Amino acid sequence: MSLDDASTTEIRHFAETVLLSDDLDLKLRRCRTPFVDTAPGVAVRIEVPGRPAHLPFAPRRTAPGMPGAEALREPQKRAIAHHIMANHELQACEVMAFVLLAFPDAPSAFREGLARIIDDEQRHTRMHAERAAALGQPFGSLPVNCYIWKQTTSYQSVLDYLAGLPLTFENANLDHTIEFEAAFLAAGDERGAAVMRRIHEDEIEHVRFGLEWLRKLKGAGQSDWEAFAGHLHWPMRPAKAKGDTFHRGPRVEAGMDSDFLDRLEHAPFE
Ligand SMILES: [Fe+2]
Ligand SMILES: [Fe+2]
């Protein structure tokens, strides 16, 4: 077990706290000292994250589905949307912590970058939880699913993770955040819209991080697209990496080239 001193935080210790603690405040506690990776430890694959008693993963199909754009005019439906998205963000924290524990031999620069992104995901979780609570649905007051978490079983390498989370879920969120920002603005909910805008801006950086590490780790002679598509495991597939409306601008900002963008834009949904 690694130790933190007053001036640094060991990445493994941080990942263990985020993933294994059943105290939500601890899972979401911001790390205020620089990360160090001097004791990455042995590889462990955690099957179920630690969660507080009021936030377990619910049985399949028992968590509420995402309300449609029109329904979001109602505050109660926006509360449900924020509650669902808080659980998405919490799962992002947990999946990233899983990767830190499962792949201790990954380059330290990757591990440090990922730890810093968890800091963003913790903040996103808190922002959605605050909006859900303000609209009448405190975090943990509804059942939540494990859709994002359960993909971890297919992550046998860092490349699998990069294809599966930053380049699929976070990539799709570049579109979803714009859709929700517009829906919240249409409802006159400026605070909810501001949350979506902030997350959108962070997500561009998270996708960029995923793409940059895909380029560093992919096989010699592979294109970005070949590495991405080749490391996706069903039911993940390229079409899962976009929303209903494909936004090219944020993906250009994240560093995707025109070949990758064209293939993603035209990836079939079936
Ligand atoms: Fe996030
Ligand atoms: Fe993210």
C-alpha cells in the first residue's frame, strides 16, 4: 500500500478511494495535491464499485429512462435527467479508477493525466447532483443503472479503454451536452444549461486526451480509425460515439482528422 504525504497524492491510493469507498463524499473528494505514481502496485480488476447504500446499481430496466427533449420543459423531468447524468459521471470516475488499478504498468504520464480527468468527473457528478437536488430529486432518490461500468469487463488493455470510453462515451457526449444545453435553455433553465456548457468544454479535452494516447499506443501502421474500431467490443460500435446530431466542430478541436470524422459521421446506427 502506498502512502500519501502532505504534499503529494499517490495515484493508486486515490483510485482505490474513488472506486472502493462506500462514502459518496470520499468518492467525490477533490485531490488538492499533485499526483505521484511511485507505487502503482499490482494489477487488480474490481468487479463492483463501492457505493453508498442509497446508490446501488439497480436491476436491469428498473432505472428511469432519459426524458425526451420536449419533456425537459418540466422541472421534474429535468431533475430525472440530471440524476441520470450524475450517475453517468460517477460511473466515469469509477471506470477511470478501475483502469488505474487494472493497468499499473501503463505509462505514468497517461496515469497522471487520467487521475486529473477523474478530478473533472468528480466535479461533473457534483454539478449534476446539485441540480437534481435543487429540482427535487436528491442523488440516490431514484434507481440508477450500470451501463457504463459494465463495459469494464471488456477492457483487456489501455487501448480497449481508450476506444470504449473517451472515444465512444465521451465522444458521444460532445453531441449530447449540446442537445441538453439547448433543451434546458428552451425551458428557461439557465443554470442547467451552464452545467452542460461547462461539461461540454471539459469533454473536448477528455476526448483529446483519449485520441492522443490512442495515437501513442496504437499498432505501427494502423490508422486512428482502425485502432479505434478494432478495440471496440460489442455492443460498443462507432455509431455509439455520436448523438442524434453530429457536431464536427468540437471533434476538430479535440484533434480528430478529416478521415476519422468522415467515417464517424457516416457510421451506420444498426
Ligand atoms: Fe464528465
Ligand atoms: Fe469526461
